[in-house]
Amino acid sequence: MVRSSPRWTGSDAALRSLQVAFDVEKQVIDAVRYAAFKNQLSPSDQIRHILGLPCTSKPVRPRLTVSLSDADYAILAERFGLAVDDKRKIKESLHLALIEFARGQQAAGADAP
């Protein structure tokens, strides 16, 4: 018998779990994702909620991510009138652009992303 390191014992249960994928219509996927968004849950936790299973996920820090290439930074630097190597200022400008987008969505009364 192989002994687990105490460091890894917490992941034993996760290793015994099986991921289940559902092939469903786009309408079902959209409904689950939208419900997850409205309930501030991950799609996986939303499915667990729908199925009456416990949700043990901790709330995650709300954030958005995007991958940017060097070419993307060059385009954004030009758009915002910044130096291409000033990635900090470019990120600040992106942050402000997302805030403005959200304000525009709220002003338009849109309640779907």
C-alpha cells in the first residue's frame, strides 16, 4: 500500500470524483449559464443546485480575464494613444473601457450580457 503525503490527502475525494458531460441543446446550455450568472454561481454549481446536490464551492473573486498577444497590445496602444510597452496603462485603459461598457448596458436597460 502506498502512503499519501498529508499534503495530498485533501485531494483524495476529488480524485475519486468523475466529471460528467452533458450533450444538450444550446437552449439548455444558455439557460443554465444564464441562471448561473444571475445566481452568481459557476455553471457546475448551478447544475448541482438544479439536481439538488450540495454545492461546496467557495465564492470566487469576481473577475474577467482575456488573453492578449503582443499584436493585441499594439492595437490597444494605438486605440488608447499609449506607448505599446506601457502595459500597465493599457490595462488601466481596458479596465475603464469595461466600466464604460457596463454603464452603457445599464443605461440601455439591458439585463442580458
